Amino acid sequence: MNRRKTLAIGRKVAKLFKVLSGKERILIISHDNPDPDTLASAFALRDLVMRKLGADSIIAFSGIIGRAENRAMIKHLGIPLKRLEELDLSKFDATVLVDSQPHTGKLDLPEDIKLDVVIDHHPLHRESRRVEFHDIQSRIGATSTIITQYLMAEGTEIDSRIATALLYGIKSDTRDLGRETSKYDVEAYLYLYPRANLRLLSKIEYAEVPVEYFRVYEQAIDSALTFDGVVVSFIGKIDNPDMVAEMADMLIRLEGTRCALVGGHFEDGIYVSVRTKNSDLNAGKLVQRVIGKLGPSGGHGSMSAGRVKLGSQSDKEKESLEKTIIRRLKRAMKLKGVRARKLVE
Ligand SMILES: [Mn+2]
């Protein structure tokens, strides 16, 4: 970072500290079903407020930590987490949200919660402007980059576990700096790299997976249908909602594919994940057209997600919802009349 940028970020951090000063117990909330970027951001921010302000701080999440890599990250880096629903929120005097914003598809916050700080890299939601400290930078590839900038401006040494977490947060959100990456992500990455524990990073990235993982892989491939550059797969019941994103990441790699959509049933919803390859195809807008009023949705340029809320529908009705999703996707992708083919016969 050049001197001017460092100064500007230094002022921003000073404002953050001002908003949080005197607060004794700070709650940091990740988005639901937390991914590496939200976990790393929360972990680093917790360390920062504890060191600088002497505050007590807890990281809380809702949902499930599904991916084997994410579980390995928590274990190897020692990220302390609590379940949001088990906490008495009245015991905290400040609340921080990282890598998400209120009323987005990625987050089901308790109604009465008041946010003091929001730090995120998704498109700005109007409501975030009302939060006393909001730092929303949609051109940046990862919230971990924003937090790394705070640490760079601070200029103090970074603990290697925190550097490893932030490095992995950037790596996973930007797919190794290859997707939606700004020069600031590259800069933060290079700053963190020599400070990170690469042996632990490798243990996280190549974490062991349970046999269930391969079952879902088989299901995703077996159910996949292709429509002229678009791949769709509904993978049935899943034991963690991250699997739809993971399978969409896998299917978008198919040669000649512009868009991949994967859906799976988890608890009371159909979770949907969308990936696009061309920059003229916005995955966030696409998922909104597909999900519409069926539930919350949102995302970035090339990756997005949504959730269709289910009530007590029969299996048949659930199947017809999946058909609706496919029909809307075909309409949005101008594929009317194109017949489906099985990906693998
Ligand atoms: Mn993120």
C-alpha cells in the first residue's frame, strides 16, 4: 500500500476503534454456514479488538460448518466459535458483522439485533448505511483483504495463525487470485504469504473428507443435465448446505460451460448455488431471476446462492419446484426449447 492509502486506512481503523471503544464484550457474527473468508475475518478482527481495546470478544455463527477444509481450518488454527442461538445477546455491548450484510440470503439475523459494525465485500445494501461503522467494498475480492489492510495500516506483527487464516480466506474467495480479484487482494496476499504457516495451510486445503462426500459427488454427476453450455444438477438430500457450492464449483469446470446451477435439500429448504464463467453473465442477477420470490438470494459476479423455503410440500411438489427453477434458468439463459441431455450417459 502506498503512503496515502495507508493513512486513509489508518483513519478508518481509528474510526472503527472509536465506535468500539469502551465496549467490554464484543460479539462478532459470521454469515450463516460460514466459509473461510468470514471465519478468517472474524478471527483476525477478534484478535485486533482484544489486543487494541482490551475487549472480550466472541465469534458466533448459525447453520453448519460443512466443508472438510473449513472444519480443518477451525481445528488447525484454533478458531474459537460459539453458536449464535446459544448466546444471550443482551450480554454484549457491541455487535459486528463480517463478510455479509443485514437482510441478505447469506444471513438470518435475530430480529432485535442492533449492529454497530459491518465489514463486507458484497454489493452494498441500503440498510448497511445505517450502521455506525460500515466498510463495504464490493470491488475487493474478500473481506479478509479489507481486514488485512487494517492490519497493514496498524503495522504490528501478525500472529502466524491469523495470517494463515486470512491468506486462506483470500485464496478461497478469489479462487487463488483468479476470480474477482483486485490489486488490493494481490497486495494483501503477498503481505500475508511470508507470515503464514504454509504447512498448516496445506493441511487445511487437502483435508480428509468423509465417504458421504463421494456419494454426493456421484449423485451430482449422475443427476447432471446439460443444456447448450448450461449444467444443472439437483442432488437430493444433503447433510450440509455447502455441498451445493462445492458441486457447482466442480460442474462449472466442464468444457464450454457458461453457467452451472446445483440444488440440494437441506432442512426446510432447497439450497441453490450458481456459478458463471463469462464476465457478461452476472451470477447474482441470474440467481435472483431464478429464485425470484421463492426465497432469499444474492451473490457476486460469478458466484451466487439462494434458498427456496419449503413448507410441508410433498416430494412431488418439491420436484415441481425444481422444475420451476430449471424452467426459469432456461428462460434467463435464452434456452427455450433446448432439450436436456444427461452429462454422463
Ligand atoms: Mn467473502
